[in-house]
Amino acid sequence: MSELKLPRLLAAAKEFNIGQDTLIEFLSKKGFPKDDLKPAAKLTEAQYYALQAEFQGDKVARDKADHVELPKNAITDKAKKPEEVVAKKAVVAEAPEAPKAEKAVAEKAEKPKAAKAKKRRSASC
């Protein structure tokens, strides 16, 4: 008869797809001493069976999700909504306006430079 290999607390949390705090809270409510529930502690058979009874559904759901295969590009192309396309067009339409504002600021900054250059030319003559 094969023995059941009992996992450590963190491994059990990962196996049942629950958080460590959730696992500790559940076992302490079941009457197991909280001092014995350290992350690296091995679970007893009673603790493991209690976890199986409570969280087996989460484990099954995780296993199903792991086995679902999604095509890589087929869904992303079809999943684009018209709203996203409109939003992208709006962003593209706004982008050309930003350089115009920058040009205006740049021109204002160049005007004093141009005036200084003229003064230098006339002073050197």
C-alpha cells in the first residue's frame, strides 16, 4: 500500500490554489494549533484531509484552467472592440497637435536668439 506523501504548508497552499494566510486561518478554525502552522511545517494527515475536503473545488478549477489552450493571435485580433479602435484614432488625432504647441514654444525661444545674433552682426560691422 502506498503512503500518502504529505506536503509542507506552502506546497499545500499552492496545490489547492489558495493563499498561505487562508490556509492557516482555515486550519486554525478547524482546531489545529496555530503555533504548528509555520510555512515550512509538514502537514499532518488530518490537516491535509481537512484541506482536501474544503478546497478540492479550487484545485479542480485551477487544473481546468491550466489545461485550456488559447490560440495566440486569433483571439487578440477578434477581441478588439470598436471602442478601442476609436480610442486609438483619437490618440493619433491628438498627437499632431502636441508638436504644433512645441513649435510655437521653440519659435518664441528662437526669436530672442535671432535678435541677439542681429545685434552681434551690427556691432561687428
